[in-house]
Amino acid sequence: RSHRANISDRHASHFIMRKASSFMCVLVVLLSGGAEALRPSAADRIVFAAGLIGLPQLVVSNWGDCRRFDEIYANGQELCETMWGGTANGQAFEYTTDEENAYTMWWFENENPNNLITQRLGKTVPNTCELQYFHKADPSPEGPGFTECHPWHEASCCHDATTDTPEQLRDSYGAGYEWDRCGPISQACERFFVMEACMYECSPNAGLYRRFSDAQVTACAEAGYVNVNYELYAGFPQSVTAGGVLYNCTGDENKWEMYKMPIKASFCDSWFRACAEDLFCGTGDFFSCATTYHQELAFNASQSPPPPPPISDGDDSIPGWAVAVIIIGGVFLLILCIFSMIMVRKERTGEPIFTPMNGTSEKRKTATQASADGVGMQHASGV
């Protein structure tokens, strides 16, 4: 009976410990969930931090004018002839089906195939860099580190410092001119933008298609007809005669813009196919996209910044220290829960973590034996 009682006591102990372990585990889950529910979101923390340090909370535009390429352009021809200026401002490239007399924006051979196209068109391959923005004055070789725009390494109008990565090429012209302004684009699509940027920056042949000559830029500037915001002014074009030559000043004369460079139709079609499902902005014209971008920035800047959000919004919020206490308490209870489960497992296998001390065990054994001897003597004397 004593043995059964010991077994019953042990089962009761196991039962209590299991219940306690289960209760603590449930409590840990509830506390952790409560702390998670009370934790502010990342956006809330950013807005709150901006309010604390006094930063204006600018409206972040979602660029509602963004659309898929195949919704902006019907085909590769519209892409190539619209993306840099369109027909209104003077297109940079001309979609050309006669590919024997059209340029490509990329190649992998040692000899530049575009030099042969220039000769077929009755022109001379330039020994100067006619486009002027980040360009060199004259084409020259680049070193072994010139990798992003590598086809032009033997005779390049660009510096490695301005073309060393796709990010450098994308960001060179300032905010609003990024090709991924509507969000990340596919790698296949981005490669075509890199090819175009390298061709524009590095190719001496691109200078043959500069829109305005130095003479026209100088004549119109001296007449006071150069204005970067020409679309806001009426009265253009204006006729100017300089050196016996008549120029029609449009108000946007510059030394960097291209006009109707013939591009292989197959290259434009491949570009359209690669980017069809990616997003681009507005009417698909880089210049109008940039105009829209800066108009939105100006509008946002004109708005009064809203007041910073309150630290507490009523009874459903708790101070930060309380959240910390809950989290720390939850971690402690989790550790205790795990320890209790280990104890139960050890008890079941007959290897308890806590065992009686030897001295106490011997005393209990001696006392039990003495009690048994006493009972035996009483029975003997009774007989």
C-alpha cells in the first residue's frame, strides 16, 4: 500500500507539473501576442520620429501616371521615337527597318559596327565628341576597369567615373529622370536602358546627330532666346541671322540633345518585348516625366506640413516601458516553461533533476527500520 501511495503521489506530481507547464506556455503565447499587437508599425515609428525631430512630413507620391510599357507604347517604334523627346520636342531616335543603314546601341565584337554604318550613310566617323554634357572633348581609350560600357573601351567619349555602374548611369541626370521612377523594373528591361545610356555617353557617332550646332546655340543665346523653360513662353521660334546663316531659335538650344539617329528596328522591338510588363511614367517621354515629377515636388513643398501625431491616442495605448516589461516577463516565463517540461521528462525516465541528499535519505531509512523493529517486538511480546 505504501508503494502504491508513492506511485499515486508521483503521478499527482507529474500531473500538476504538466498542468503548470501547459499553463505557463499558454501564458507566454498570450503575453507575446499582446506585446506584438501593441507594438507600433514601421510606418508609425517613422512618422512619429519625424514629428519628434521636427521634420516636415512630405506627401509621398504614388506616381499615379505610371503605366505598363505595353499600355504606353503600341510597339518598339513608339518606344524608341517617344522616350527621348517624342515628336513634339524632337525625337532623339528614328525607328529604321533598313537595318543596313541603322545603328545598334550594343555589340560584342572588337570592331565597332556603327563606324561602318556611318560610312554607309556618307558621313565620317568623328574624332571629336560633339555631344557635351559629361562627355570628353575627344574620344580616347579607357582602362581595364571600364566594364559597364565595355564595347567603347577603345575609343570612348565617356569617363569611367560617370558610367561605372547602372546606378551611376540611372542617377546621373538628377531626380525625375530615373528609368525606375515607377518602381523596380526587371533586369531584362533595365539592360536596355543601360545600353542606351552607354551609347549616348560613349559613342562618338552619336555626336553626328546633335540637334543644335554650336553656331546656333551661340547665335540664339546672344539674341536672348535661350530658355530652359521654353514651354512656358509664347513667340517661338524666333529667327536670328548670324554669320550669314538664318537660325530659327526654339528657346531650348543646347549642346547635349540628339535628333533622329537611325536605330535598327530589331533593337527597338527587342526593347519593347523586354519591358512590356514593366512600369514607366506619363506619356512615356523622359522629359515630360521629369516635368511632372518636379511639378509634384513643388506642389508637395507648398503644402503646410501636418502636425506631428500624438504620442498617445487614448485608452488603447500603453507606455513603452510597459511593453518592455511584458516582453521581458514573457521571455522569463518561456524559460521557466521549458525548464518545467525538462523536469517532467526527467521524472518520467526515472532520472529526476532533484534527488534527496544522502544524509537525509540515511536518516529516513534508519527511522523506518527502527519503527519496523519496534512493531515486531510488540508482536513478539504479545505472543
